[in-house]
Amino acid sequence: MKIAITSTGKNLDSLMDPRFGRAPYIVIASSDGDLLEVIDNAVNVNAMRGAGIQAAKSLADRGVDVLLTGHCGPNAFTALQAAGIKIGTDQTGSVKEVLSRFKDQGISFADKPNVEAHW
């Protein structure tokens, strides 16, 4: 299983970023907690619009199963759901802590966006 976590940095010790589409990095890890890949999300950080949709496409292209983040808007949420990616919102802490929480306690998956659209 591939798990994506929005991040402020490039490793498991980095703090997660609460933003999905505009997070500087998205860390992809296995369900065992192994780092698989780091996506540099710079192209979406300053995008005028569509950052969440493009980030969702990037995760779908990589076969990600689960996204763990702080906030997810309606357009990104719809794109992620269409790709079959489960979304865990309202996460905080380091990437490693979020992965541990997912592995040990499970995460409640969202059934709707938890922030409004920006546009």
C-alpha cells in the first residue's frame, strides 16, 4: 500500500504540511513506514488555480492508495475520490508520527472536503 503525506520537507522527520495542493512536498511511504518517493510539489505551490487537482493527478499516476493531510478542498477531494484514493484529513505532527498513527490506530477517512474552495 502506498501512503502519501503532505510535508514541509523531504524526509520522514519533516513536519507534515496541512495543505494538500500547495504543500511543498508530498512524501510517499509504504504501509510499513519505508520512504518510497518524495514529490517536489513546487509547480503547484504558486499555481493560480488547480493545485489540488494537479496534485491529485500526480498521486493517481503513482498508484497511491491513501492521502494523509490536514485540509482538502472540494475539487481535490472529488479528483482523489475519482482516482480511488482514500483521504485522511485533520492530521498533524511529523510525517513519521502520521504514518505511525495510520499504522497503529488507523485513520478515519473523510467523506467530504474539510475546507471551502478557494475560487
